[in-house]
Amino acid sequence: MTLCIAAICQQRQQERIVVSSDWKQESGFAGSEIQEKLYWIRDDWPALVAGTLTRAVQLKDTYRTFLDRNLAQMQGLYRSEIANLLNQPLILYKHQLADEFIGSRLGIPYDVFLANGKAWLPEPAFSDLLTAVRRISLDCQLLLPMYLDGDAYVWRVNDENEAPLEYCDNFAAIGSGMQIAEATLCHRVQEAETTLEKTIYHVFEAGKLASLSGAPGVGKDHTISILYPPDGKNSLVMKSVSPKGYKLLEAKFREYGPKRVTSFAFDEKLLDVDFEVPKPSTSPPLVSQT
């Protein structure tokens, strides 16, 4: 899997989005730090991906096609209306997966199967195929950071939830290191009002701890970038942390990050006795004395 993070923050009373991704790519037999995880739906809209790369890219392309045709609808929408709009390409892609599954087994489109399957197939066969379609997973996750009218948004596409499209208030993560990263950001009380400088460190620390903890599929190297809203000249500006910046973050991690416990004294007097089990007088000892 992988680890990707997006966190909303503040710089001079304007919203920014800090994004991060590792570079780990794995097959069934090997792995290497060579895989880009930051893709682009449009020139002004990035997408961070996790899971099966082919599926993630297909889903990302489905969003691009849909938005190319409906971009005007995105302007001036309320958050609930944005969710309804962004759900539509997700539904289209799930229908595409159903088409691929039924087509590979019956050689017909999914809609034809729904309309005629009961008449053409025995009931058990039709029910089994329908159940299999319902169990088809996206097998991927997306993080969709975006700006609309200067406001920052982070959306997560995650098929493990009852609602696959999720609006995330302050931050979100995807991939096999998601739980560790989000726990770290919660511990740091990362929120949309946190300063950009602190957020860059918080995101770095979250990725570092996910890697050090041995979360499967999380690489050692992480790229951290800051997304800036349209400024009149550009539709989107992205700046990445430089090598010198990473050296500073490493130094700050040694200063602020968890430390190894080398020695620790805890007096037994600090323990309270909850209960004591009297030794039975008739039972044989648990360990032989001979």
C-alpha cells in the first residue's frame, strides 16, 4: 500500500493545503522507492492515490472526464452540493467495474444483464453474479484536495466506508499507514487553524512515524508540498520542501519526536493492590518441588 496525507492550515489568514506522499512501490516479490503518488485530475486539481495503481488512475481519469463536461457546475456550490457532484463520477466508475466483471463472464454489458439475466440464467446463477457485483471493491483510495472560491477542501474516496466519498474537515490520510498518520495528527491537534509552519512539521512527523513503525508498504522517503489557491495569475501554485527543508525537519523530529526510554524507575509503593488470591491449602502446587 502506501501513505498519502492532506492537511488544511493557515498562512497569514489564508487557507493552504499541505500534501505528502511516499514513493514505495511493491509487487508480490519486491519493492522499491520509485512510485509517484501525486497525480493530476486537471492542471489545477491534484489527486493522491493509494491501493492498486491501475484502479486509482482509472478512477482519477473518470473524475477528469466528468469534470471536463461539468466544470461550470462546480462554481458557487455549497459543500453538500459539491459532495453530490463528486459522487457522480464515483457511481460511473463503479458501473464501469460492474460492466467489466459481467462482460468478462457473460460477454454482455451490466445493464443488459440486469434487464434480461433472470430470463436467460438459472436463478442461482443470476443471484450469485449479482452478489459478486455487489462485492466488487474499488481496490483503491483517493485524496482530493481542492480550492473553490479560495476555500480549501479535502475529500477522501475510500471504499471501506459506508459512504465512499467523505468530506474531511482538517486532514485526511489514505493507504496502509493511514491509522498511524491520523493518530499522530490527532495527537498534535492538527486543525484548519494551525499555522503552515507547524502543519509542515506535523505532516512530516506523521509520515516518519508511520514509516518507523513498520506499517506495511509505507516507504522511508516522503515528498511534502504546499498547495496555494488561485492568485489571479495562476490557477494553482504548488511549492515543495527543499533538501535543506528536509534536513531542518529531521532535526526538529529529533527534538520533538518520540524518544527511546533508556531507563525508568517505578517504585512498587506506587502500585495499589486490587485483590489477592489466597493459596488453596489442599490443591497441589502448580510447579513440582522435586
